[in-house]
Amino acid sequence: MSVTKKMLIGGHISTAGGIYLSAERAHNFSFRTFQIFSKNQMQWKAKPLAPDDVEKFRNEVKARNMKGIMVHASYLLNMGTPDQELRAKVIEAFGEEIRRADMLGIDYLTFHPGSSTGTTEKVALRNIADNLNHVITGDQKCTILLETSAGQGKTVGHTFEQLAEIIDQVQIKDKVGICFDTCHVFAAGYDIKSKSGYGETMDQFNSILGLDRLKGFHLNDTKKGLNSRVDRHEQIGDGILGIDGISNFIKDPRLTERPMNLETPLGEGGYEKDLSILNAALNEE
Ligand SMILES: [Zn+2]
Ligand SMILES: [Zn+2]
């Protein structure tokens, strides 16, 4: 059986030429889900979405029966910042990300929790929760996913406990979940490469955060080792996590309905090969 049939596999897809073109690009890889940026990820300002493009996007997604689509939020948003001026900008831009995801009918908005630059870890975690409480509304449709971080530099969200500390302080909890990045979690020190390490990590996740919070994945191999705290993605099977580590995820029957997006360095140029390696792994005994 092909991995795209068994699991909800997708990848990060370009929106070049029009946001609605992303669904067809994803479909051409046999993906049943995908991830996009809804705006330039390196800029604060976003051009408003044209109603025509929004309608075409929704139609394309529906026609292809795709689900669990993710928007990845801008890299500029540090929700942990202690700087009040920056904070106002971050809140405004984050609110805009939510509105755009909702307009497009997208289920998940994934973001990097932030960093403790200029403050302590404890305060950064509290700031992230405070800011989420500012932007989450009861009537929004999309669920906001905190992405597990590699713990590079002063980034927070690299332990399940830190992520739980944020969610504990969020008021509308049914609008938050976790996006589990396999490269980041391994770099952060969780041994998901071995079968027993994988089992223990998932048990820990379940007892600290709850498996029902685990809404999706970034499926990446890593150039750096266990506990390296360095975020460097690698093509599937070419990295230190290797096909053994990745197999733990694509063979876990609990995860069949959770979107898993490739974010490997070659992007769309490498997905065919990534998929062939995933297929070989899935079908070997
Ligand atoms: Zn990310
Ligand atoms: Zn990464």
C-alpha cells in the first residue's frame, strides 16, 4: 500500500502564481494534505487575499478531497517577546494569520512558540500564553498549533513540559494543539529513532500533553544528532534519524488521520524521492 493512501501525507507547497495553485501541486504528488504560507513569511505586511483566489482555493481543495491543511505562520512572530512595541506588532500580525486561515477554510495554523530573548524562559512561556489569549477568539474556525522546537539558541517549546506550561495558561483550550516536528524533537533530545525510545517518547507526550492534542506533524529527517539542539532538516532517509526513525511514525496506527507534512530541504524537487523511500519503508516487513 502506498504511504499517501495509508497516512495523511503532505508537504510544504509553494503558492507561486496564486494561492489556489497549491492544491493542484500537492495533488500531483498524490498528497491528501499540504502546508502553505498564506503570506510572505519574511514580511510583516500581508497583501489582502482576493475573494476570487479564496473561492478558487476552497474549490480546488474540495474537489480533491483534501483535509487537515496547515498554514505555517510567519517566522517573524516571536510571541514570547518582552518588548511591548514588538508585542503589539506580533499580536496584530498573528490575528491576521488567523483571519486568513479562516477565510481559506484551513484547519490548522502552525507557529514557532518563540524565544526567551531579553527575558527568562518562564516569562517567555507566560507571554506566549498571554498573547494567544489576546488573539484566539471563541468563534474562530482554525486550531492553532504550537510547533515543537529544536531548542536552538533561546527558542522555547523544546520540551513537552514547556508546551504544557503554555497550554495550561491558555483560556480557550479547544483551539490549541501541537505540531510535532520529527527533526526538532530528535534534536531536542527525545530518542524517537529506536523503537523503544519512540514508544517512551509517545508515552511521555501522552501523559504530559495528551495524544488528543497531537494534531499534526512535520515529517523531516535531521542533519544533526540527538540532543544537538540544532534545527537542520534533511531528506527522508538521508539523515541521522534515518528511515528507522521515520518508520516509527508512518507505521503507527494511532496516527493515520493526522496530517504529516514534509519540509525537507529540496522542497517540491525532493518529494518524489522522499515518497519512494517512505513507500519502501512502509511495505518492508
Ligand atoms: Zn516550522
Ligand atoms: Zn525546522
